[in-house]
Amino acid sequence: MVSVVAVAKRAGVSPATVSRVLGGQVRVSAETRARVLQAIEELGYRPNEVARSLRAGRGRAVALVTGDIEQGINAALAKNVQSELEALGLDLLLFNMEHREERLRHFLERAPSLALRGVLLSAPHVMDMPTLLPVIQAAIRSGVAIVSLGQDFSAEGIPSIVNDNAGGAAAAVAHLIASGRTPVAFVGRIETSVVGRARFDGYRASLLANGEDVDAGLVWEISEGYRADAGYQATRAALKRNVHFGAVFAASDELALGGMAAAADHGLAVPDEVAFMGFGGLSWGAFSRPSLSTVAIDAPAAARAVGEVFKADGPPGAAGLTIIPTKLVLRQSA
Amino acid sequence: MVSVVAVAKRAGVSPATVSRVLGGQVRVSAETRARVLQAIEELGYRPNEVARSLRAGRGRAVALVTGDIEQGINAALAKNVQSELEALGLDLLLFNMEHREERLRHFLERAPSLALRGVLLSAPHVMDMPTLLPVIQAAIRSGVAIVSLGQDFSAEGIPSIVNDNAGGAAAAVAHLIASGRTPVAFVGRIETSVVGRARFDGYRASLLANGEDVDAGLVWEISEGYRADAGYQATRAALKRNVHFGAVFAASDELALGGMAAAADHGLAVPDEVAFMGFGGLSWGAFSRPSLSTVAIDAPAAARAVGEVFKADGPPGAAGLTIIPTKLVLRQSA
DNA sequence: CTGAAAGCGCTAACAC
DNA sequence: GTGTTAGCGCTTTCAG
């Protein structure tokens, strides 16, 4: 590997000067700079990022810890975040949590020794903060920026970027009610998912605000995953119990797709007999039949907010809360 | 940050001994080892991975360069690969190529300075190997293992893990023909995607083997993306031209979903009037209505093959070709 | 079996 | 404006 020393030799200067040319902060005479640049060119020199990181005490990688990258919304987030970080010269480390919290803790413990620039916590789970906070604070102390992506930890001093889950859910439910699709059921993970609960809260609030009441029989908790099969099972079970509902509001697009399948299998017309509303705004939603109405999450905006955190180089600013608006997208299913 | 020196001091030994205990290769007296271990415990010491990487000349990160992480199959791959690498103590760097080749080259150029353990090339594009090979070889020379995930570069000396695209496609088409769904159309990217072309080759071979002929009017090239909208547009265009076909074989599940939507919008019953077959085996495929028949890709198996490459620590073994079998999954759409 | 020393490649102090 | 030196934290000779 060609190093600063080699470049320095070739340019007839000291390694320090090469470094100065590279850094661009300290003044170097135009002539020297030119010679160094030429040597760099000729040797095809590229600074060793590892050495830089060791020297600087921190590297240029940001980790995205996600609950399940196979869920469309997480993949969308990963894509947008990677692109945003890249513009800042940062790399993205991907860590799939697989919905297991102890994996998060282990990873967080490794963050300082990896000299990570930051860790984006993007899991929807209810987290055991008493256990996690010490690890998080240790990471922060050693220079790792911790950012929550999805749930609000600003009270714990963690900058948080959060979708307007309750607002989006409320708008969706209001629409369903206004269209006469009552009663409105809810499918999602409430017990163990903060995000799921926020969407549920919006559902509940909207019901109440519109003079409907919350029927426990219409709230379908799912235990595992947030994928289509869970939506299918929950909806089918309700149908089998002869529960009556005019619409299903699902906490993800995948759940909604599963729900629509259950309705179809039960011989119900969507949206005429049951309407469906998803959450996420995934691109395939426009191509199911019926196409899926949904509360669209603005992944690019969330990624931009992440970019902002890392743009200002110093210690992370105030542990604020950034709320990313959602948008109701009406298609055929509701 | 607590370092080997601090641990050494506390244990009353030299840094070298601490390192030996950590390494586990060299013999250390049981008593000394115990003292060191205790000091490590007490101080909460974790070895600095960056320093290790600098010292060792290479790090513990493997990059996955993917065409588009939002495509379900790529997310599935990322998930399985991450999990497999993690078992080997390796981290996954995610780089979304966004279907632009010059981005690949730039990333490859950075690989050595990042001291990457390896780079998984997982883009379906036709690549300009004359341009790329020098960069790849430079990376290999500096210790970065290059592995192709998706297309066969074994002739170029790059170990390759490839799905049985042609075989899977052939089986799918044979099934369509056997079910009397002729003529069979093909949607996919042929011009610029090696993977798309391999699937097309399987389609073509199967047609020929079954006494059907290849009708250029039934081969729908798509230019941008591999997502549902492309499948929709291509299918709709054919329908508008009054092209007749009994089935559509799509090169991805997303394309198939889009195609089914176009058929539905055109008033065609699936599968009675037109059958659809996807490629990928994504989990939501079981929950579209009609549910999607598909050629399932075995992402876990591909990930395991990746694991094998990095398990043997030394220089990568023979630049072999590993073919991952696909499986025909029959559901409602065909 | 253990310690001392060197050095991976880089940059920030400190001279001059 | 530029060179010299030191040291980030680690592991691996080389001695003992």
C-alpha cells in the first residue's frame, strides 16, 4: 500500500506536508502543493481510512440498526439514509436486529470500539431503557452520536426523528369514518411496538373525536412480525368469529395486504364491503388490486433529517425531536 | 478509552501479555491469564477494532454493493448475508448502487483504503469489465476479497455465487406451457441486466424445447427499474396493442405484480385468461390476490455460500462458481 | 512464559 | 511554509 511517506519521498517533501495538502486547512505554497498532487496522482495514492480513524479517534461509518430490513419501509429508509450519508462522505453499516433487544445491546457495546460516527436506532420495539441507557451513554461519551429513528427518545437526551404516526393514523381513520366505512378495525403490534402503539393511539383518538367508540373486539394485536401473514391471520380470525367491520386500518402496508387477502378469501369485496388502509406508502401499493390506500411515510425527509445531524460535525446539537409529516394517499382500497 | 496499557498496568503485566491473552494463540500461564481477564472485566475493556485493523492491515467489514435495496430480493439477501457474516464476527457495509456503474467503480477504488475484508458485488447489470477489472484486481492485491453475487464472473477469476436463473425460468415456462397458458410472454430487463438476460435465456430455451416459438412481440424489455410500475406499463402497452398471450413470465415478483394489475385493469381474469409467474419468491407473494406463483430464490443458501468464502480466512480459494438452485412455487396466478 | 521495542499510516504540535 | 517528532492502540518480533 502506498503511503504518505512514499508520496512525500517522491514529491521531495515531508509526510506532514503531504498531509497538509490532503487536509486543505493549513496553507501550503502553490508550487509544493502542485508537486505533492502530482506525486499522489502518479502513485495512485489513497489515504488509509483506518489510519485516519485511529489517529482521529473516530471513523466515518454510521450504523443503521433496523428491526427487519425485509420490511419495505426499512429498506426504503436504508436506501435514503445511505445516499444522504454518502454525500457527507460517510459509510453505512447495516445491522439487522431481527426484533431481539439483546442484539441491540451487544451492538451498542461494540460501537465505541468500532469508532462509529453514529448509530441510528431504528427499531420499533418497546425498549428496556434502564438497561440500555448506560450502554448508550457510554457510547455517547466515547464520541458515538446516537440518533433515534422512529421513536421519541428526546426525553432521554437522544435526538429523535419520528414519523407523525398518530397524526397519520388519525387522518386515515377520519377518512374511513367520513366514507362511512364503520366500524373501523385496527391491526398491528401494540404491546411490544412503540410505533405500533402510536399508530393505535391515533386510531383511537380519531375514533373518539368522531363520535365512534373503541371496541376491543376490533383491535387485533399481532405478536410476531409485521409482515403480510400476520395481517392475514388476524383478519381471517376476526372474519371467522363473524366480527363485523366496515374497514381495517393496518399499521403497515404488508399487514394491509394480508388483510385484503383474507377479506378476498372470505368473499368480501374491497372496498365495497370492507375498506383497507395501510401505513408506509410502499411503491408496490399502487399495484395490488385493489390498490392500497395508505399513510405514506416520507423516508427521504427522514433521511435528510439524519443528514442534518451529521452535517454539523461537532457534538450533536440539542437532543431535539424532529417530526416528519405523513401523507394520506387514497387509492382503491379505501 | 481504556486501552491495553491500562489493562496491563492494572494486571501488573506488559501490554504484550494482555494482547496474548486476547489473541488466545500463544501460551500464557493460567495465573497471569486470570489476572488479565479480571483486569479486563474490571475496566470494561474492549479492544479497539480500528487499531487492530490498522495493525493487521485489514478490517472486519464486508461491503454489500447492491443494485437497489428496495427490491425485495435484495433486502432478503442483505438480511441473510448480514446474519451470516455476523456469525463470523464480520460487519456489513451497505452500498446502494442505484443502478449506476460509475458508483461501483468509485466504491471499489475506496475498498482498499477502507481495509475491507471483502466486497460482494450484487448488481444485475452488464458491467464494463475492461474498465472494472483493473480496479478489482487492485483491490484483490491489497487483500480485499471480491465475490460476485448474482452473476458469473468466475471466468474473470472472481468467485461467483449465482442463482439458477435459466433453470428456474425454464421450469416456470415449462409449467406455463404444460398448463396450456400459451403463448407465454416475457417481461424483464434484457439489454442491460445479466440476470434478466439469464432468465430470458431460460424462457427462450424452454419455449424452444417445448415446441413453441419465440415471438419478439411477446418479449417486453423494460428500461428503468425492476419494480412494479415497469411491469404494469409493459403489460398495459401490450394489452393496448391487442397482443394476445396466455401467460406472462416476469423476471421479478414486483414486475409480475405490476403485470397482474394491468391485466386486472384491462378486465382480464388471472389466471383464467392470463396467468402470471414471478421470480424471487418474496414473502408477500402469497398474499396478493390472486396469489403469485413464482420461482423462489434461496437467499439463505446464497448467504451461506458467502459465509463459506469468508470462513476460510486466508486468500480466497479457487474462483469457483456456486449455483444456488431455485424452486418453483405454484400458487393461484399460474 | 513474559517484557521491551518497533511500527501499521496518519496528523497535530512544535520547532525553525 | 515546511520539517521533525510523537503517538493514536494494537500485535508481533526479538530477547531473555
